[in-house]
Amino acid sequence: MKAQNRVFYLNVILACNNKCLFCLSPSTYNGIEGLMCVEDVNNIIKSYNIDYGDRVIINGGEPMLHPNIEEILIAFKETSAELVMYSNGVFLKYDKNIEILKKSSVNRITIPLHGDINTHNFITYSNSFNSTIESINKLLNIKDSTLNVELKFILNDYYIKNNISINKLIKNNIDYSKLKNLVIAGLVENSISRKNGVTISWNKMGKYLSEEILLIKNNMPNLLIKFEDIAFCKMSEFYQRDIKERYNPTLNKSFGEFYVFDYKHKRGRNISYKEDFCILKGSDCYCDYFKFCSSIMKNYCVLCDDGKNIYRDME
């Protein structure tokens, strides 16, 4: 079995139907559509000889807004590469779009929820909560499907302010018996998020997250939980001990080259991530938990908890 050694990250469109209050995409505020065409995609496949063992990530904007998304997804089917798509999920409730996914070779789709209905709609600056929930449940119940539907939560202070429980949110809205993966990410603050008042206070968030993880593990013990940009030094002492005891570095995985493409960069930029990174202290952190830290922005890593082992993997 060939090991995965390259990641190809394609922002096929910059336009999005949501206007998330922390999003840095230029389309969020000035409407740049930023389309990659099918010819661009085919040229990338040929130029890099993308094949089995590689990972391809389709992102936006919102990929399902691309007028040729079906052709783009189908183009990768013959490569046998692992195909991942990031989507806000709003348009995946429609049967025609579910059929597009079924025809393609998408292995995993990651969809974010930003809290309860009021918080989600506030963060996304839209009324998308109900459509997102409907889409997630439809995808989870596709008959004879091998599609891995991954649910993602991006933590910020509104979770605490609005008393939002991730555990209850999943139990009350999602057919979680079919759910395999859960991503819990810490907000990476930026100029846009701070301007819009979306921030994260880890002194409070650490306690909140430690309690939520225990609830989730008790109610959904088979979930693979993936952590991104989490300050583990702020978690409870119990969870800190648990991480150290179950950490198994022999299971750690990594990729080699990492290429990013969009409508401007059609030949790709090799931005292979190597730097370990603490969300509080950056790369100059030397605390006992630094080896557990993961950052999408710096090393494309996540810390995975499968219930038995804890290890690092590439997102």
C-alpha cells in the first residue's frame, strides 16, 4: 500500500453563500468569484501525476457553488487519490448534489457547525443552520455509502457566552449513530474576527472543552475526535494526564509536499508545513504539551483521539 506523501489543496472558487465573521477570504467582503476552470484541474492532475497515495482537498469559498463542480470531482476519480471536500453543507440537502457526490470519489466531507441555531446564523451572517443540519443528516444516511461525513466545531467565546454544549447540539440535531469523525478547532484570531468581535479566551475555554470532551466520549465512544489549534496547556489536569498516558507516537503520520492552487496560482505553491506551533506562544513554546499542539496554519496537523490512542495526523 503506497503511503500518502503529497497534499494538493485546491480553492476552486472564492465565492461563498455564507459570510462568516472570522473568514479571511476576499470574496466575503468584496465578492471576488475566483473560479478555477476544469482545464486548470486537468492540467494539475497531469503535471503532478496525481495518483493513489496522494490527497486532494477541494475547498472554496463554497465548492458547491462552482458551476462545474461535478466535472472537477469526476476528474479526480481516475487518479484514485484520496478526495476530501470542505463545504458549509447548505446545498448538499438537494438530491442533485448528493448524486454528484455519489458519482465522484469523494472519501470525506467536512462540514462546520457554529453553535446552536441563533449562534450559527449569527456567525455565518445567514439563515443557514436548518439547511446545514438537513444536509448533514441526508449525507449520513446515503444508502450503501462509504462517504465519511465529518462534523467540525470552531470554538470561540460565543460557545461560553451562549451556553452552547457541543454534546447536546449533536445529540439533539444529528443522526450521530452514523457519525465517525468530529473535529474540534480553536478559533485562530485574525484582524477580521477581532473587528467583528469573534474571539477566544483560553483561560475559560480550557475548562469548557475539558467538560465537553468527557460528555462526548461518554455518549459517543466510537467517535474519532480530531483537535486543531487547541491550547492543551489550558485543559483540565485530568485530560492533560489522559493525553500523556494515551499518546502513542508510533502512530503519528505526516505528509511530504503540500501544494496550494487557486485561480491566480494555477501552477501551485509548495508551502510544505513543518513548523510545530502553539496557539498561545507560537513556535517558541517549550511547555510539556507542545508536542501535542497542532496547527492548520503552521503544520497542517491535528491531534487524533480514537478512544484508545492519541496521535498526530495530517488534516
